[in-house]
Amino acid sequence: MAVAISISLHPLTQVFPGSSTLKFVMPSSSTALAQQTPSPSSPSNATVSNTTFVQNTNQASIISTAISLLSLIIALAVAYVSNFRKANIKFSLGRNIIIFSTPVNVSTGNSVAMSGVGFNLPVTFYNWSPQGGTIKRIRMVIGRHNSDDFHDMAWTTFVKIGSAGNFEDENLAQPISVEGQASVNKIIRFDWVPELSGKAFDVRVDNYEMRIYGWTRDTEKPDLDYKTSFTLKDEHYQQFKDSLAASLSLSIWIPLDENEKPNQLVSKNTVDRLYSN
């Protein structure tokens, strides 16, 4: 017996023999485009990655350039300091100034009067620059603290301490060459002669101010200066009077800036109090 079966298939429905009905729902064209086409406001992962890579590369390049420039500046500065910086001469004074009377020929005859005053000053010139330089001249100015009269003296000779402990002339004072990164020690003598200046140096118990001026160039005013002081005490004055009376040039050592104490016997507690921090 023949049976007529009518099957009506939905366009989205497919029937397989021996199985239940399966439905396949096809996405609409708008949904498919939304899933396949990226939104303009939401860049893809590849685009974000490329942008980040470019930014990191630019930052690394800027940092590398900055480091290179800094290294070049440091290298130029080191080269200048090591090879091209001009001489920078300074000086420091020794611990004492040495005062003594000096003989001066009297104009009325062949007699000699101890009317002059001499000064020996130990000086260290140093130059830490690689380029050498020259000390062209030195002057010393001394005056009492409460006086307007100052004695301005040029250097006369370089002296040294002889084997007997006395001062001996070394040579006339002349320009001193100071090499790069080196130092030079000199004892410089200054003389005050009343017959030439018109006024005697009044040695007395008092506080004195002392200034040292130096020239490293041919200029009117000095480019080096140093100020210090000393006190001429009773014992110093007595030594000077005794040397005048004996017509001798006895050296009187006077500490500068009162920074030197005489040798002394002290207790341990005194040592700690004076020198321990």
C-alpha cells in the first residue's frame, strides 16, 4: 500500500535519515560583519604591539644619545683639567717670621750703625695645575695694628740655613719658576733701610699685621695675596735690644698667627684637652 508522505523543509532545517531534526541557524550578515570587522575605536593587538615597540625604541634612542653626550662632556672636562688648564700658583707661609737688625754704613764716615731691620720669611709656592708658571716678584707690607704707617718692602735675596745654623745668602731674589703639579720652597729676605726710606722701622712690643703680595703676570696690581699677623713680645724686644748693643744680627723667631706654642712639658689630660676632638 503506498503512503504519500509530505515533508516540508524549512530553509534553515535539514533532516537526516535516522536522526532527529537538526537546526542550523546562519548568522545574519550584520552579525557576521560585526564579528569579522574590527571596530575603529578598538585597535587590534598587532597595532597596539607595534605602537608600543616604536615608543620603547624612541625612548631607548634618546637615553643612549643623552649618555653619549654626557660621556663626551666628561671626557672634554677631564682632558682640559689634565692638560690645558693654565697655571694656578698659590703660596703659604712658614710657621715663623725671623727679624734681625742689619748694619748700615753711616754717610758721614766709615762707621757702621745697626739701624736697618731685616726679615726672613719661609714661603712655599705650589701649583697643582698641569701647566707651569712663574712668580715674578714678591712684596711684604708690615705695620702695627693701631698705626697708619706701613712698611712696604721688596724682596732682596733668597737665603738658606747654613751648617752652623745661621742664615746665608743663596742668591739675589729673582723670578721663581714653578712647574706643573709641583712646589718650590724659598726663604725670602726683605730689608728696611731707613737711609733709603727716610724713616726707621720702629721695633716695639705690639701686635703687627703682615701682608704678602705676589705677581705671576706683568700687571700693575698683584694677583696673589696673603694676610697674617704676629705679636712682638717682651722677650723678642729684649733680644733685639741686646743684638743692637752688641752690634750683632741675632735672629729673633716670632710665630705667625700665634699658631706655634713653645716646647712644653704637660700632663696627659692637658694633651687631650688641647688636641683631642
